[in-house]
Amino acid sequence: MSLDDVYEKELSFQTDRRKASVEFIKIISDLWYDKSIELVLFRNQLIDRNVSEILNLHEYAGEFVNKPISIFDSVEIAQAIKTLDLPPAKLDIGKLTYEFHLEDDKYSNALAFVSDKLKNAKEAKTVVPKDVVLYGFGRIGRLLARELMTRTGQGNQLRLRAIVVRGKMDQTVLDKRASLLQYDSVHGDFPGTVRTDIENSALIINGTTVHIISANNPEDIDYTQYGIEDALVIDNTGAFRDDKELSRHLQSKGASKVLLTAPGKGVPNIVHGVNQNDYDPNTVDIFSAASCTTNAITPILKAVEDSFGVVRGHLETIHAYTNDQNLVDNMHSKYRRGRAAALNMVITETGAGSAVAKALPVLAGKLTSNAIRVPVPNGSLVVLSLEVAKPTSIEDINATMKKYALEGDLVEQIKYSLSNELVSSDIVGSSAPAIYDSNATIVTEDGKNIVLYIWYDNEYGYSHQVIRLAKYIAQVRRFTYY
């Protein structure tokens, strides 16, 4: 075969792959908007992805499981899912495709395989949609709004109904709120539409009305005036941090549950995937989603503790600068944080080491911690230096983390990176709160001390953890197959 013939064959194959990706995207959309069934590929979101992104995710999936994951196989499995009568669900088509190849001698076709694997779906409980109010509209609040509105679908789970802000509301202020939602210097443009409705003091997001409520005190708000009942209030202001202050939300008419997007005092601090099942949302009304750093390290520490045992350790957080710091040198209530954030590395404290114990009590008193704020606007890294009870090796610790990223309770929390070139900007936009850098792992010769590098998008990854916890609190979790 001549080189020209080889080239023509390659072109033909790429055309077929891209055509199959277009078909795959169509099936993804049909399942989501017609049946509220969300497909993901090894926890990577597929909704609103383009052809090239779909193919790149398949390349990652193949490297992840050391076996080719073909777009043609994904289309076949997705078509089989589409023919089934399933309730609202979240299904990992990467895992399904991988397992189909492992068991292809057991099933006559893809439909028979999928029918067997998803046979328990019909036993899933009926989900009652939950109204959501965002109390505050800062960095996390806007990301939550974006994600909630992008993934609304048929509205079977969380329904964003209102956003509470401080200060007067006029056309100029409303336009600015809309612009901050529509455009973001770090995360790019919102993939949807945003219009203002000053007459009703609302934003029309993707054609859906979201009321903008101006209030200074949570107990003064009557949400029922806006048709909102039994709502989950997600407080992302940082103004209220303990059970007494947060309970003020429950004095509002129409509010029934509260979720704080920061570490809380006197309330359960939850890292979803680790300890949410310790607290029953039928009996607990106020929850905390802990901090972004706590959500990054706790899943990894749980995997290490369960597999090797943690004797003691230290974590150093290399964290993006935040709005709490000064743009130029100026007075600040804390040491060093007054220096210009975009020009300096700034040593500061973090409570992440002790906060882990709230989710994993077995680690109480075993960890010390500190933080360095660095001149990037988003994307952070934790260096975990641990002494383990059971000696290990680089191969063993990496294999363990890969297993946790592939199956079990932490598949949404741990992403396993294979890249030799990973840097902070690469992890911006990752929905996993912890990205395990497998190529950076260090283990001493005796196997008793390990150093792990955990990346995390301190805004986007954390926001997804908040939404996962919100779904648990609201009891709108769908049938899942991971």
C-alpha cells in the first residue's frame, strides 16, 4: 500500500470517527432532554461537548483503563440505553463500554448486556424536584448558578429559583449581575443565554426566570411570594458560619434546608463521597460543604488510610490567590495577606489539616498543615507528605489510587492523571475535587514515607462537590451506574 493510500485510509477513518461522534452527541442530548438520563465518560461530563472534545475524552478513557475505548462502541452502548425504559439516571458509558469488552462472550449483543447491567434501575425511588435559592452571588455562587442552569434538563432534580444579594436593585445593577454570570475571566463564557427583567427583578437564564431578591437579613425574606416552597438555601456569602447564624435562614418562609459553602461550626462538615451518609437529611437541616482544600485531600487521605494506614503527616497547600487578599499592598487583618496577591507568594495558615478529622475522625491529631498563596487566579495544589503504617511502593500507591478512581464510593471525587506535562491551568474546569498526579508520586526506599501531589480547581471542582451534596440533602440523587 502506497503512502497516499495510507493517508486516504486515515482520512476516511477520521471522517467515520467524527460522524460517529456527531451521532453520539445526538443520543446524549436525546437521553438528557427526553428521559433525564445523563451519560458521562469515566465521570467526565459529555453534555454540551463538541466532536473534538468527545474524541479526546475517548483517548483519555483508553489510556485510563489500558484498553482502547472506541467511539463506535460508545455509540452502540448509547443506542442500547436509548431503547430501554429507564428512570432518570446518571450512567458512566466509559465503564459500561469497558465492561462490555471484558464480558462480550457472556452476552449476545449490546442490548442484552445493558439490560442486565441496568436491571436494578427500575427499583430507584421516585425523585421529587427541589427548589434552590443561592444566598450570595460571588465566585462560587455564580459557578453554582451556571452549573444548575446548564444541567437543569427537565428540572427533575435541583431547580434554581432565586438568588439573594445585598443593596439596591436597578437596571444598572441587574445588568452587571447578568454580565458577571455571562462572562468569566477564568472559566470563559457561560454556554447559555442571560437576559434581564427589571420589572420582575429577575434574570432570565436559558429562558427560565430566576428571581433576584435584595435583602440584608435572611429572616426577612418570604420566598413563598415567588412561588418557592420547601427550598434548599445554599449560603455562599461566608457571612454566617455557625449553627446559630445559619439557622436564621430557616426563619424565612419557604426555606427548609441550609447548605454552607465554607467550613461551619456546630454543623456537620461534609466531604461528599466520604461522610455524607453519617447524617440523615430527614433529621438534619443545616450542612456545611467544608472547604475546597478539605474536599481535595479528604478523598485521597481516605484511600490511603483504608489501604495503608496513616501514622502522621503534613500537607502544604499551594493555593491560588483569593478575593480576601489585596490587589496592591495595603492593610489587612491577617499577616502577609496585605501584600499584592498577583506579585507575591504569600505564606498563610489553613485549617484543612484539622478539618479533615471532621470527615475522617481516625485522622484526628495526625496532620499538620500550612498554605502558600501564589500568583494564579485559580487552580491549586496540595503536597501530602505522609508516614504510612503499611510499607508501599510507587507502583502500589498508584495502582491503589487508580482503583479508587475507577470504582467505589470515590469515583466522582478522584481523577487519576496520566500526564507527564500537567500544570495548574490544565486542571481548570475539572469537576473532580481531587486530581491525583500519578507521575509526581514519591516513595522512600523503605516504603514508609510517601509524597503525593493533588491538584484541584478550587472554584469549579469545589462547586461540583457542593452540588453533589445539595442533591444528597434534597434527596434527588438519581440511579447511578459507575
